[in-house]
Amino acid sequence: MSQVLKVKNIMVPIGEYPVIRENAAVAEAIKALGSSFHERGGIWYGFQSLLVLSGRNRLVGILTLRGLLKAFERKAVYDHLLKGDPEGLMFVKPFGGGMEITVKDIMRPLRLVTIGHNSSILEAIEIVCRKKVNSLPVMDGKRLVGIVRTIDLFWSVGELLDSPSGME
């Protein structure tokens, strides 16, 4: 199998990926994601997720745009309940120490979905489709080495389809 078909050849190295602390407020996460975007040659580039670190600098999860949308949905539920019948609050899971939603409340724990660095791009595509995720942490044994995103996978497949030999 060609080297181009390996996840390690298309992943974003861990040192280049933006991070956030698990106890940070969602507003801080939105700001961190926004600051990762930049324009080059009329095209905007950036990340659609953040790596989540514990207080001891250990990677514990990934915060995606989907997770942020869930936070907005939960905030809307809280706002509705607070304006209506406060007894409804006893049916809603509380966040952290109060009503503020933190990154830890909405992140995807790292242990749920990962892929090995020597895995094929086709394996990564299968996991992304089956698990319905847009970012896969890439592991070398127990060590996180990068992130492979759906856009990385699509670009790689496109390059393979455009190459003279195609997918071998």
C-alpha cells in the first residue's frame, strides 16, 4: 500500500493544533476557535475543533463545533426554564458548579474515538462515517501525535483520484 494512504501522512501534527483547558467557559472556547482562523490569498483557513487539556496538561478530549452547538441548545433550555416554571430545572442536569457551561461539559472524551497513525485513510473514512465525527485523534501507541480531519481525508481521496495510477 502506498505511503500516501496512511493517516500519519495527512494528519495535522499535535503541536499545530489549538488547545483549551477543560474548565474554560464556552465563550473562551469560541474565542479560541475564532482566533485560529486566518485569511490567505482570499481563502479562510482554520480549525473546527479544539484539543482539551486537563489541569495537569493531559489531553482529555476534543471540543468540536457540534459540541458548541449543543452548548447553545442547553443554554436555550436553561433560559426557557428560568423564564417559565423553575420547577423544571430539577429535570435538567446541572453543569459544573453553576449555570455556566464549561468545555468539560460538552467535549468528546478522547477515549471514545481514535485511530492509529499507521492506519489507512480508508480505515479513517470508515470510522468518521460510522461514528459520525469530523476529527479523529491519531495515536502512536498511547501517545497522541496528531489529528486527522474529514477535510484532510477528502483532499487525500481527491488527490488519489486525480493521480495517474488512481487508488491501487
